[in-house]
Amino acid sequence: MTSTTVEVGITHLPEETASSFEIGKVGMWVFLAGETTVFGGLLCVFVLLGLHHGGWGAEGAHVNWRLAAINTLILFASSMTAALAQTAAHAKDWPGIRRFLALTVLLGCLFLAVKTFEYAGDFAEGFTPLTGLFWSFYYATTGLHVLHLSAGVVVLFALFLLATPKKSAEWLERKLKYACLYWYFVELVWIFVFALVYLTPCAA
């Protein structure tokens, strides 16, 4: 009887762990679906209003698409280092995990620094959220993205601090998978922001 009880316990433990993992993954996808609705709705309204006004050509000529392009490259690089951190976590390579997480965090901070410099330039030229409808959407969309990216930087930095052999490698790999999924989502959103807010008005 004792042997049977132990066997049953051992049999069900991995199933419970897997179930918890699946619930966490589903929860993350539900959260990202909600965030997609927020960004998607904002960008759709921006595009529709642009069509109604005959395009954002005049306003869009003043956005600094070059700095935005640099930030796009920075995000691409950060996604690569985040993926490498995941690979290192799977291999239980603790120095590799910390190295690639540190690089991802630094690239995220570099993105924020470039964006701050861009905002400073916009304000110096007199373009504020109250300047017009285009600039209201510009600051709302890019500002919301900055908040999401800042949250991602904080989470990845926390994982960097926790990435020690004292932690379970499986636990860290699971948490890193969620964090990187969020980070890739932030990058994907930026691609749409870059295309619709920076490039499309300039081409109009």
C-alpha cells in the first residue's frame, strides 16, 4: 500500500508541474492579447484619422525617423541577446545567462536613452502633445511603448539578479521564457509603430 501511494505521488508530480506551466503560458498569451488590442486600437485610430485628414504628411515630416531606425536596430539586437539568454538557460550555462541578460538590459536602456534624446529634440522644436492631433497620437503611442519596454527592462534585470546556481535552472528557464515572450511582443509592437507613425507619414 505504501509503495503504491509513493508511486502515485511520483506519477502526478510532473503532471502538476506541467499543468502549472501551461496555466502560466496561457495567462501570458491572454495578457499579450489584451495588450495587442490596446496598441492595435490606438494605431487603427491613428491611421483612420490620418486618412480622414488626407494624411499626416506635413506633421510627419518633423518626426526623427533616423533615431527611430537606430532604435529599431537596437531592439533587433536585444531580441537576439534575449534568445541567447534562453539558450544559455536551457543549457544551464549560468555565466552565459547573466552575460546575455545584461546585454539585453543594456540595449533596452540604450533604446530608452535614444528615445529620451528624441523627445528632447521634439520639445526643443516646439512639438508637444498639445501641438496637434498627430503629436497627441505620436506621444500617446510611443509613450505607451516606452512604458511597456521599461517594464520589460525591470523584469529582465530582476532575472539577471536571480540568475545564480542557487536558483532552480528549470524555474529560471520558465520565467525567462515568459519574460522573453513579452520582450518579443514589445519589439513587434515597435515595428508597427515605426512603420505607421514614422515611415508612413513621411512617405505621404
